Amino acid sequence: MATAADLPRALKELADFVGFGEADTQTIRSTAALVLAHEARLTTALYEHFLQHPQAAKFFVREDGTPDVERIERRKHSLGRWLEEMAQAAMGTETAYYLLAMGLSHSHRSWGRGGTVPPDLMVGAMSLTQTALAQVFAANLPAAEALAASSAWNKLLLLHLTVLLRGYLREGLRFGGPS
Ligand code: HEM
């Protein structure tokens, strides 16, 4: 079974498996400015969505049930940093461990009334991000470019998700281990 030390190699192998190559890397980088121009709107939309759903909202409300504005602002900021990191389409060791640490802070730390963040919410958050990005591309790019951008970002988002979910999976990843 792959261990944490194999993570960077696992990420590269999985990137090969899903066909995330040079063309996708170029597409991510060439659409980075467009994505980052919408950063505030994307992060706000995600957190507004969380607040409308009790399973997600409980991580971001105070004891009296009102939104914990400070925690939400902190989260928007770190989500923005994650988008910036993703926009570089990096697949190296630093990115792998940045994502692992981020995942572990969801799977292994308890947050206020919410407890640890359940994995299905992580998957749901990634789905919401995919949808929001597809809308940005569709509204701002010619159809063929929007399709290429959505395809590349979707691959990258799910590569990130695989690492974020690592702390939840008892078996760990098979990629990166002995073949
Ligand atoms: C696309 C998926 C997600 C990404 C990329 C993400 C990103 C981040 C990052 C970068 C941090 C700061 C990490 C740290 O302090 O180590 C964080 C913290 C946190 N996240 Fe997420 N997150 C995601 C999904 C979720 C979901 C679905 C929830 C719950 C509904 C959630 C709740 C939290 C909480 C409660 C914190 C700590 C809050 C605090 O600082 O007080 N996250 N997240």
C-alpha cells in the first residue's frame, strides 16, 4: 500500500492515469487570470451555499446559530489561496503535502459544533466548485475554449480531491505504491 512518503509519486501516477498532461497544464495556466478574477465571487458563492445547508452550515455558525463571520472570512481567504495554488497546475512534492495537510485538517480535526468534516461534504464542495468554474468559463470564453477549460480544471479538481480524501480512506491510495 502507498504511504505518505509515496504521495508525490502517487499524485503524478494518478495525473497520468486521468490524462492530465501538458495541454491541460497550459489550459489551466492560460485561464488562471480569468479564474482568479472571479475568486471572490467563487468563494462567496461556496460559503453562501454552505450556510443554506444545515449539514455544512453547522461548521460556520456560532452557539446561537448566527453565522460566524470571522471564521467564514478566514475560510474564504484560505480557499482563495487554494485557487491560486491550483491555478499554477503544480504536481510537485510541495503541492502534494500542502493538500495532504489541508485534507487532514478536515478529516482529523474537530471544528466547533460541526466535529470533523464528513468526506461526502468534501466531494460535494468539489462538485460545487466544478459547477461554478464551468459557469465562469461558459460566460467568458468561446464554446470550444470553455469546454477545454472545464475539462482541464475538472481533472485537476479531482486530483486535488483524491489527496484531500486521503485522511479519510483507511486503505490509503494504491497509486504510488508497488505495482
Ligand atoms: C473543496 C473542498 C475544500 C477545500 C479546498 C477547503 C480548504 C480549506 C483550507 C485551505 C482550510 C485552512 C486549512 C488549515 O487551517 O489547515 C480549511 C479549513 C476549514 N474548512 Fe475547508 N475546504 C474544503 C471543504 C470544506 C467543507 C465541505 C467544510 C465544511 C462544510 C469545510 C470546513 C472547514 C473548517 C471548519 C475549517 C477550519 C475553520 C477555521 O479556521 O476556524 N471545508 N478549508
